[in-house]
Amino acid sequence: MNAVFRNWAGNQSITPAEVRAPASADEVARAVRDAAAGGMRVRMAGTGHSFTGVALTDGILLRPEALTGVQEAGEDRVRVAAGTPLRVLNEELDRRGLALANMGDITDQTVAGAIQTGTHGTGREIGGLADQVAELEMVLADGSVATVSEGDLFDAARVGLGALGILTAVTFRVEPAFLLRNVRRPMTLSEILSSLDEITGENEHLDFFWLPHTDTCLTKRNNRSAGPAAPPGAFRHWLDNVFLENTLFGALCGVGRRFPGAIPTLNGISASALTSSAYTDKAYKVFTSVRNVRFLEMEYAIPREHLGQALRETRDLLELRDWRITFPIEVRVTPPSDAWLSTAYGRDSAYIACHIYRPTPNPAYFEGVEEIMTRLSGRPHWGKLHTRDAAYLSAVYPRFDDFVALRDELDPHRLFSNDYLDVVLG
């Protein structure tokens, strides 16, 4: 069977030659062998939360719905099928009194899709999902099934873009479930710029959002708590996470689409409505958010020491250009990673993410910010929009050539390639 595959944002789509839903590593291996025999390419897609074409294939597209569930669980490690959604993993871990040490804010992705594109959260000492992986099971281009927990293939495949093989199971390091204290507080961008080292150093997990056309940011500080749990009430949760951040925000985006000149005023209203709040809850509930308003996104990781400069230049650029930007700019930080193609490889990193309301794309905005980020040796998120190619990426990733050489060895006929990989890997 075949059908159109379309991503969450609706900006990427393809009609593959065939679609399959394997339920085991053996069925994935069979699809790989069939693709090779038929002169086709093959890829496993996740839930379509990448904005790039990283998941697309014109050959055999494997869907993840049947490759799900916890396969093994111990006190400090849990093995799950690669198509398991993160939200399901969180619930299964919590049922066992366990948790991931850190994660991003979206839970719709599959574990494999999130790992392969370098999904990250924010953390002073704890990195993204790839840094919490203990072992990978993957199908290689020759149809064999490999299990790796150390060495070059492990370090390359954790953020492997699906270019080295198809993940079929992932083992995570986990820990006893814990609570986080979430404190939300508005601050001016000027205040943040003058205290970046202080606020990033004082908080285990810092995330802040700057509203363009204003000097206002919302900071989210998440730190471990001994308890007791004091989750937000049902009304407060609905107000903050559903109404304000989705329903009302979506309505404001819609107004801004019809009346772009009103966007600075609308952002000013949003800024004035921000208030301080605090609650304590299970970690996975604090880490994650609801995102219903469709958008396009570009995100760059830059050396942590350049964050202040990058924010100032971005602010100056927005003041100079006649753009109208409704979505806030998000800033996060992570420690160094040892996964070869992690955007945090070998350096303390800061992330600057720019979003645009899906019905009103603005390529010039992304292009202008990208010029700032690349001047600062920025690395684009593999699943978010950018214009970089292999020539640029080889200069900002110390192990890039090693990754390409390993790919040449494992997949010389480019069975797992696609148009996106042809650009970013060469």
C-alpha cells in the first residue's frame, strides 16, 4: 500500500512507493532486504514532528505504530521499542516509579525519532535524550540486526539521522521518579542579558521565552524538590497550558495574520498578562508542554559563551527590519555531549529557537537569524528548518568526517539516504 506522508507542520510531504508497519526487528530487516533487492530506499518515520525532510523517502516508508511498548525494565535501565511515543514512555516509567533525568517539552515524538534528530531539553548538567541512551538495537543496510552500547557506532548512531541504520529498540538509563519545582517569572530581556551566568548557574533547568517587539521574557526555572507535590489545580493548568498558551495565543496569531501591523501591540498585551506562578509536580509533567498552534521552527545551538551576543544581535535585527513576529523566541542550555552529531557535541551549548505561525511563513526572518548563528559557529537542529550543507556542517562538527566515513562503510549504496541527507551529509 502507499499513501501520502505529511509532517505535523504540513510543510513536508511525500508519496512513498510502499508503506509498511513492522512489528519487530525481523520485519524491519525484511523490509530493508526487500528495498535493497528492489533498488529502492527505505526509512522509518516517526510522528512527523520534524520540520525538515529528514524522515522522507520515495521508497519503502516504515511507520512506527506497531513497534511500540516496554520490552524490559530494571531499576536503572528500561528498553523500549523504537516506535514508542515519549508520552507513553513517560507514563510507563512513572507506573514503575522511574523517570528520565531530562527531556524536551514535546511528547508526541517516537523515542527513535527524537533521538535520531537530537531532541533536547534544557539542563545545567544533564543533556538531551541521546545522552541518556545506554544501548541501541538497529537494522543495518545488509539486513543484519546489531546491538551496540559503546564504541564508534554507538557514539555515531545515537544522533544518526537514520543514515546508519534503522533503530528498532532503545535502552535508556533511568532513575527513581522525582519531583520538580517549577517557578515562572516574567523578566525583562535587559535583566536577563545582565545576569545570564547567574540564572543559568543557579537553576538545574532554565528555559525562557522572549516576546519580540517587547522587552519582556517569561522564565521557567525547574529544580528538583523533596516535595510534597503541589501540582497546579485543574483550572490553573487549563488556564496556563490550554487557554493562554494555545487557545488565546492561537487566536492572537490569527488576528496578527489578518492585521500584521497590530502584532507589536498584541505582543505587548501578551507581555502585560504574564504573571509569576509556582507549583511542584512529577518531573515529566513539568518538563513537557501542550503545543496545539501549528508553527514552523528554526533552532541553532551555539557555544554557551556567545549567548548574550546572539540575543543582542537578534534583538537589534528585529528592531532594524520591518518584520512582525508573534511567536516568542525560546532559549535553553545544555552541557557537552559525546554523541558525534549532537548539536552539543564537545561544548557547553545554548539554543535559540525561532518560530513562525504556520499560515504566515517568513523565510527572511529565519535567514537573518541564521546568518547571526552561523557567524557564531552555530549548529542547526537536524529536525528544524535551516539552509546548511555538508561543507558548512563539516566545519562545525569535529567528528563529521568520521561519521561520513562510517556511513560509507555501513551503507555504501545509500539505502537509507534521502534528499535531505544528500544535502547535510553530502
